Amino acid sequence: MRIIYLSFGSCRLGYNRTSPGEHLKNICIIYEVVQPDSDTKSAVAGPDIWYRDGLRFECQQCGMCCSVSGVVFVTGSEIRRISRYLGMREEIFEKAYVKELDGRLTLGERDDGGCLLLDPVTRSCKAYTVRPQQCSSFPFWPELLKNQVAWNRESTLCPGMNKGRLWEIREIKKKMLKE
């Protein structure tokens, strides 16, 4: 099984919060494919899981995770589901919202790096209820669950982390392991 995930977080070059909006300039997206026998396994198995009592998360639909440049891979079934939800023919949706990267389909980005499905006025996803699995599994990505430091660092960028409902460990594992 392969787990595909994205992380948005502070770039290695530094993280600047000195002026409003300035922090967005230094946010980067990292795409990584991890095999379950690597560090991913330690994030989902074993007695030393730091989040064994669960984690709180509730999406605030602020658009932060969708406002930065990154790669969101989509499958054919996700394209069909989203295009139907938006009331568009699949081929029209693909022309408007999908591009190819290294032989795989991805959601396109606006000139500012934000996802094309993010409404620039409302800052909400146009297809939130049927968004791709990669999006719906956030923040339960292996990189963020590796340790509490990674989780807490990401929570400074995502206002929904450490708030809302408590996700039990079995639910977190299920979200992480979906493909």
C-alpha cells in the first residue's frame, strides 16, 4: 500500500509572522510518497503512539490549506464525483480544473498558487463535501502524526487542529490508510 500526502508548513528558509499575510509567503507544500515499512508505520502502529487518546480536529473551512501551492492528485472516480457535484460534464471539468503532472492527474492551481476549487471570495472549497481523499484526510497525514512537535507546528497554520471533535485512534488510522 502507498500513502500519498501533502504537508503545508513552515519552509526551511524561515517562517515570518511579522506582518499580516506575510506568513503565506513562506508556506511551502511538500509531496512525498511513503512506503508503510518506513516512518509511516511508526505513525500508525505500536504502543508508543503519542496520540493514543485521540486528536481534536474540525475543519474551519478557512481555506489556508487550499491557498498555498501544492499537488493534489485526483483519480478518475474523484473527477467524476466532483464534476457531477458541480453540475458539469466531466470533460468540461477536466479542461477547467485538472492538469497532468508526471503522467498523473492533479487539480490545477490559480496564479497565486491556490487550488482552483477554492472560491477566492468565500475562501471555501466549491466541492468540499466531495473533495478528493487526499484533501479529506488532512490533517491525519503520516508526516504530521510522526510526533507531537510536527502536529503542533502544523496547528499554528491550521485553526481547526486541536479544536472540535475528538477523533479516536481507530478513526485516525482509517483516514490515514485510505488510498
